[in-house]
Amino acid sequence: MESPRAVCLMVPGGGWHSGYFEPLALFLNQQGFACTSYDPVGMGYSEAEPGTPEECIHINQFDDFVEDIFAALVWTQQQLQCSADVPIFLIGESVGGLQVLAAGLAEHRAKATGINLAGIIVTGAALEIDPATLPPKPVIKVLAFLSRYYPRLKMPATDFSATFDAAFGDKEWAKVARLDPGVQVSPRPTMAAATATVTTGEKIARRAEAFKVPLLAIHAVNDCRTMCAAMQQFVDQSGPLTEGFWVEDTTGHQLLQDREEVTSRVMEKMASWLLERT
């Protein structure tokens, strides 16, 4: 079997499934990259954690997501029979972007699995979620405390459906996604999952200077779901291995389902950045 130029593992956002990476995967395949993805626990067509309330997303701690990323990378290497010198990249969208950022800081897991990340790409990373979609910060602190005792209760006051259509620069994608049984229009996190996501974003932001993996961050300036300014600050603080790039002419969050010219530019930027590092 001929080794690929590199391997790219793609992690979808909250409530989404891996099928929406198909156009990007096919595009990168043409450049010689092997692409793989999976549905995180409780999302898409993956089973939920045992004991999770119906239609909810639950994790005991955010590191559960990170552990799954490295398990998927090990599985991918085995399936492709890759040699040790084939570069490995992570691509994460929205909450998936937060997961791959956390993986970039998880040096202990990288050493334990023998995975040497060559780079990470994030689009619309949920380093900071738009406060308009969340309870007030004092309430979140209270809920984080309560989640220690009631981790599987559904997080109250979370409804992401109001910005669902606005997340797409191409509204036809919104119509398709609403009809997709594998997509959660308004993901229902448990208290443990919701508070772990918010607090992990804060922790990662504080560790920007410790981030040592080459990073390309792509973010709409007026993203309707996640805060571009938070990602900008992370990029500014994370050192010479990080390259910031923002798509100026869209307010959408789903940059791979935006207007054709935007999505094409995003995919071409990803491909050129990956090619430079392989």
C-alpha cells in the first residue's frame, strides 16, 4: 500500500456528524492526503454514554473527547498501515475545534500513543461560545458546581436553534441539515458536558503560550456562534507556530457550508497550509 502524503483526522462540531466533511475530504484526497473522521460520543450516529438521558450529549469530563481523538488516530494509522514518518494533522470544527486544541496540549496522551502531531487546523473553534446562547456566567459557575452531583441532568437555558440557519452562509445547507436525522438542530448537553466545554475553553485560552503544535485558525469575523476575538487572542499569544487567518466576508459559522467562493477559499487555504508542512 502506497503511503499517503499525510493523514488528516477531522472532528465535527457539537450535534453534527462526520458526513459533512466529505467535500473537504475529497478535495484533500486530490492533494494526496488520507482523510478520516468519526462521530464523537452522543453525536451523529455514535452511541451515547451509558445512562445518558434520551437525545442528550454527555461526557464525564472533556478529556473523554481528547482520549477518543488519540484512539481514532491510532486506529487510523493501523488501518492505513502508515509508516512512522507520515505526518498527522487534526482538523476540528466548532466544538470539534475545541477538542483538537485540547489534544494539541495533551502531551501526555501524545507520548502514550506515539502520536506526533504535525499540525492542527480549526474553523470557528468554540474557544468562547457567544454569551447570548448561554446562561449568565454566575449561573454557569453554579451549574458547574451542581454538575459534580447531577452530571447527567440536561443543561437548562440552552437553546442553539435560534442561530442555526444563520450559521450557514449558504442557506440551502441549513435546509438539508434540518432534514438530516443525524444532526441536532439544538444540541442538548448534560450539565457535565456543557460546563466542561465552557470551562475547557477558558483553560485552553489561559494556556496559549504552552501550545507547541503548528496551528492554522480560520474564523469568520462576525461568527454568529463563537467569538472570533477569543481565537484572535489565542493566536496572538501562542507563539511563532501559529498562523491566524480570518474570512472577512461572512457572518457564518459553518465555513465548509458557506457561499461557494467562501468555502472554496477556506478549503484551498487548508490545502496550501498542509502542503507547506508535508
